Amino acid sequence: MSDFISGFWGYYIAVISLGGIVWCVYLLFSQRAWLKRNVEVVEDTGHVWDGDLSELNNPVPRWWTVMYLALCIFALGYLVLYPGLGRYEGTLGFTSGKQLQQEQEALNARIKPLYERFSAMSIPDIARDEGAREIGQRLFLNNCAQCHGSDAKGGRSFPNLTDKDWMWGGEPDQILETITKGRHGMMPAWSASIKPDEAANIAQYVRSLSGLAHDPLRVVPGKRGFDTFCVACHGAEGKGNPLLGAPNLADNIWLYGSSEATIVDTILNGRDNQMPGQEHILTPEQIKLLAAWVWGQSNE
């Protein structure tokens, strides 16, 4: 019901729903032969096939009409009990969201004993437990693989979880917080302050930090631009800041690519990446096992 952008659409749907039922009833009553009207002669429509097959206009059978009238009465009762008339919630107050929540709560109650033996264990200890790893992997495949890949090695704009490079920190508690609350990594666009040729110089300096091919003549002015605009987040040595989610620029791990054009695009237009929190989808026990599995991918 919250999907309606204005009250008009609620009334629009209600009118169509009720109008369809009223029209169906009207059509049924317009064929009154089922009300015991005498039909002495069956009408012939005049259509003949193969010389001897005639199409007749028989009245609608009574059982068929009664069945459809019963369905119309059922439809009206359904629309009174359940939501179906725009913003009207129905007398039972049913919603698919409530049903899903109830089913999730029932499922969590059934599987709770499975997680109890891990409650007192640390994340590294859980990561070493074979049964816990199997559960954690299933949780990952169901909830995380869509972005990070089934092998957890990520892709363009999605971090690799199997290496030692962490934007927000790779300690067990940091991974736990990341999964629970989510993360919002954002780099501002500098196109209003940095010219494209200046951004290209900064890109050359950034490439030099990670040992990539670069133009030595452009590194010096690039460093000046880096010290002016980038050092506050990425640090004087370009090694990033996990508190801000600023990536390390001095290694050879790139989330969007390491070409000059890609880095210039990042500087001028910025980046905006958001990982959703799982606290409203998974239980704390499930998140702990998932965090242990993720931690284990780079600490085996």
C-alpha cells in the first residue's frame, strides 16, 4: 500500500476491482433464461459448417451461472477480508510482509539450536570448524555471491574478499560490523576543482605508487595535486584509511581499474558504492558464522 505515490491510484484500483465484479453480475443477469424464462425454440445463428453443422444460440446453463455468481460473492468477501481495494487493508490486516516475517521467525526458531554451540566461540575458532564453514559458505552463496561472486573474488566495483586488502579493515570485529551495518563508500567528484590535465598528472603519480608504468615527468606535478586534494583521505603515502573506507593506492589492487583513463574518471566524477547491511535479513548468529567464513578466506 505504501507503493502508491498519491491517493488517486488507490481509488483507481478499487473502482476497477469492484467495477469488474459488478459488470460480471450484470452480464449474468442479462441472460435471464436461467431464471426459468420459457425458451420454446432454440435460436439458430445461421452459421453452418460442412453443410449440416449448425451453430445454435443455447441459453447459459443454470449451474454455470450459479457458479459464477458464487465466485462474485466470494470475490466481494475476499476484498473485505484481505487487501485488494487500493489502500484498504482488509479486516484481517493481512500483508505479505507480515507473513514473510512470521515465516522467518518460525524458521529462525527451528534453526536456533544449530547455532547455539557457536555462540561462545570466537570468529577465528568458528572459521576453523568444518561444520561452521559449511554453514557460512551457504549463507555467503545465498546472500553475498550475487555481488562478490561464488568464489568471493569480487569483480569491478565489488571487492575481492580472498586477499589481504580491506577498505574498512579485515579484523574479525570489523568484518562483523561491515556485514551487520553495511558500508557506504563514497569519493567526491573533483571536476569543479581539478582540470582534466591535472587529474591525468595525479593519475600518473597514483600509478607510480603501486609500481605501474608511469611518466616520470608528470609524477612531480601529480604529487602536488595529490597532496592538495587526496592526502586527507588516502594519507601522505597513499595507503588509505580504513576508518573512512579510503582504499590503499600503494598496492596493485584496484576496485575499478588501474588505467589512466579509469583513474582520471574516478578523480573527476567520483565513486559511490554501497553495501547493504544484513541485520534485518540474517540473525546475529548467522552473521557471526558468515563473518567467520569471510575472515577465513584470507586467513587460512
